[in-house]
Amino acid sequence: MTCLRTMLQPADTSTAGDDSFHFVSRLFIKYSTVLLNGLGICQIDLPTSDSISDVGSIQHRMRASQRKTELRELVITGLSHLVSANTESGFKPCLPSAYNKDNRKRTIFSHVFARVLSQGTKFDPEDRSGPSTGQNRLAELVKELDMTLVLAVCETCPPGEVDAMIAVLLNEATQ
């Protein structure tokens, strides 16, 4: 569980900006999915015997229930460490789990967020250094009086996405 406390970072340090953020988000989703799948794979089937006099069966049920509780606690601890160490990339993928159809997963994530918030973790985005040079150049091209680039983008854009593209270009031009 200690390894889950480390902040996720891309192995290739040449990726920067949004590429790095998306890589870390995908890595976070991968690790959290592995933890949740481990909970499902290690699901212990309890015997269905109704015999109360069967002492061995009762002891087996108690041990299985205890192992199930321990495994659940380990998953909650692992996810808590993962979320608190990677707040920016972990919050967004975990939030929909609070509305999951599976009550067990919903309960686990409520425990995870309760634990993370009780530790004083803040979900503020990290300060990014702003857009890259390529993005700055594109923004300058869009803002120029020569509308050739804007018209070319709109003409090559699929008809169903023209309105969205216009909104993006207008937003970029006003910044």
C-alpha cells in the first residue's frame, strides 16, 4: 500500500502539459481499476448450509467474513492513498463512482472520500505553466485579422461539429 502513496508521473519526462496530465489520469484509472477488480476477484463465497449445528461451517463463515472485511479495508486504504497522492488526476475519474449502480463500489468510494477529506486533502488543481509555445502560436494565428485559418478550419470541419468549432474559435479569439 505504501507504493500507492507516490505521486504518479510519466516515465518519459519529455511529455509536458496536457499529454502528461492525460497520461497520469490514465495511469490513475488503471491502478484504481486493478484495486477494484481485485475486490471482485477475491470475492469469497460463503457456504449456503442452513445447519446451525455445523460448527465448522459457522467458523468458516466467520473467517470468510473477516477476510472479506480485511480485503475491503485494504482496497479502501489503497484507493485513499492513490487519491490523496494524486488529487488533480484522481478526483475526476473517481467522482462518477459515487453514483455507481453497484452499492458496494458506491460505499467503498464514500469511505475513500471521507478518509481523504478527513486527512485535510484539498482538491485544487496544480498551477500549470500555461499553454505551450505551439498553443500560443495557434492562438495568435486565430486572432490575426487574416481569417484564412479560421475559414479553413470551418470548411474542413464536419457539418455536425461546425457550431462547436465556432464556439471554440470565438473563445480562443477573445482570450
